[in-house]
Amino acid sequence: MRAAELVEGIAEVVEEGAGFLRLGDGLGNNPKERVSQLNYPADGHTQEDIKPVAARKGSDALRLAIRVTVFVVLFWCLERYIVGPLMIGLFLDAVGRMVAPLVSAVFATWLSLRIYEGVPVFAVGLWWNGSSIQNLGLGLLGGIGAAALVLVPPLLAGAMHIVWNRPPDYGAVVLTAACVAASSAGEELLFRGYGFQILVASWGPWPTILSAGLFFGWMHHWNPGATLPSVVNTAGFGILFGYAFLRSRDLWLPIGLHIGWNFTLPLFGANLSGFTMFKEITGHEMVWRAGDLWSGGGYGPEASVLTSAVLIPLFVYLWKAPIRRQSSPLTDLPGESAICEPSPPLP
């Protein structure tokens, strides 16, 4: 009950402060006035007729800080005190820990958007249409391809090999893949979602992308076996994920990249961000003959120079790929939607 009362108390304080944060200047530069410009379809799942409603640069720093802080605190309280324990109680410990961040991020995003913006959760970059499918596919291809570039050359060169310990449990493999997808999507919703996007609208794209990328890397320094190279490489991925959002203005492209990368490493039997639990499920593991500089040591390939090197071709891929730029109510400036490519209809 204490956890529920804590979150309920935070929500009451946030609701009381929402009136202050929605005070308008008559120019459409705040949530209440911007929401009046929107024209959402009845089902809320597309953005074809939406006019941009981004916060403007130079917006009040206090209001911006409150919104970002409330979003983060809501996520933290939900994940730590409510959703996390509930998921762990309902499922296996490992499954609950991987699914809880996504559920917590969805609820924190929904509540933040409801309080401050008055728009549906899809407005954070989760529209589902033809462009979303294409961007998700391009993300998956980029993530899988980047992981293959790291792992296949040393495998062919004999610098490492795969040891099969027992037949894989295919049901567990499917469950793990779903959990990896949920965990990856949850991280993107947290790190490239509501807080990130309102900072993009206020600070500009690159200051936000660089800051969020560095913070993303630093947050992984608590992982088992983390090293300075692992933190630097993870920060590099965080910056690339931010650039992916900048190119697509949806979350499907960075989600695809994240899932593709996180799924492929365990598929080869490698450690993922210091976690080794996947070896017990797949029945095989990657054994290196090269040193930690190439293998990444206990953290896995993400701490290796091979991953450092692959960041460059992955950036080029994101730069050149035929990504569909979508409307983003939280980040688009007036007139930007006019240059967006029309979304192809779903089949």
C-alpha cells in the first residue's frame, strides 16, 4: 500500500502543478494551446492530419525541468515499487525484470502526456502505419547487420568459436527473444521518449542527442563486468539511437536497431551487456581465443574494439537508409510537417 500511496501522492502533486504548466501565452507555445491545434482521427493510431505542436526553443527552463523530472520519477516509482515487484511475482525473476521497464515506461509516458500535453501515447513516436513498418524493418536490419559485422569476421578467422553444451530449449528461446524485445523497447521509450523529445524541442537535436547518449552509456556502468570501453561504446550506441530518432521522428527505427543488436549477440552465444543468462537458454556459448581487447571480456563484445569500429558503418547506414520521416507533435516546428514524406497505407 505504501508504494501505491506514494505514486498516488505524486500524481496528485503533478495534477495540481499541471495548471501552472499549461498557462498560455496565446501563441500556441504551450501544451493546452497546442493541443487545440490537433485533429486526431477517431482511432488515434495515425498522424496524417496532425499539425506540429512542438515546444519552442527558449521555453521556460523550470517548466521543462519539472516535466522531465516528473516523467523520470514516475518511471522510477512504477518500476521499483509497483510494476517491477508485480512482474517478478507473476513471472520468472529474469522475465519480470526484462518486461517491467517497458510496462513502467508506457505508463509513465501515458500519464506525462495526459497531464502536460493532452495527446495520446502514440504521439511520442509510436504511430503504427506503413512508414512505421518500414522504419522498424530498417532498424532490425541495421541492428542485426551491425552485430554480424562484429561477430562473423572473428568467427571465420578462428579468433573465437561456438561451443554447444546441450540442445537448445526452443520454447525458452522464443520467450527470451520476446523479453529482449520488450526490454529494448522499454529502454528506447525511456531514453528516447517523452523526456528526450521535449528536450529536443527546447535544446535542439544535437545537444539533446549527445547528452542523452552519454547518460545512456553512464547508466550501463553498473552492469556486470562493465569497463570504460563498454561505457564509451554504449554511449556511442545511445547517440546513434538518438540520431535514428532524428531521422525518422518515430521510435520504431531506434527500437528496431536496439532489438536487432540485443537479439543477435545472444544468438551467437555472446554475453549481452555483462549478462550471461542467455547461455543457459540457447545451450551454446561463444569462446574466444583472442584477448579482452577483441572479445570485450566478461561484459561481452559491446566492450570490444570491434564494436567501437562498427559504430561508423552503422552511422553511415542510418544516414543513407531510405528512412520514412514521420510527423512528431512533440518536436516538429511549424511548417516542418510539409516536408515529411506521406506515409504509405497499410496493406
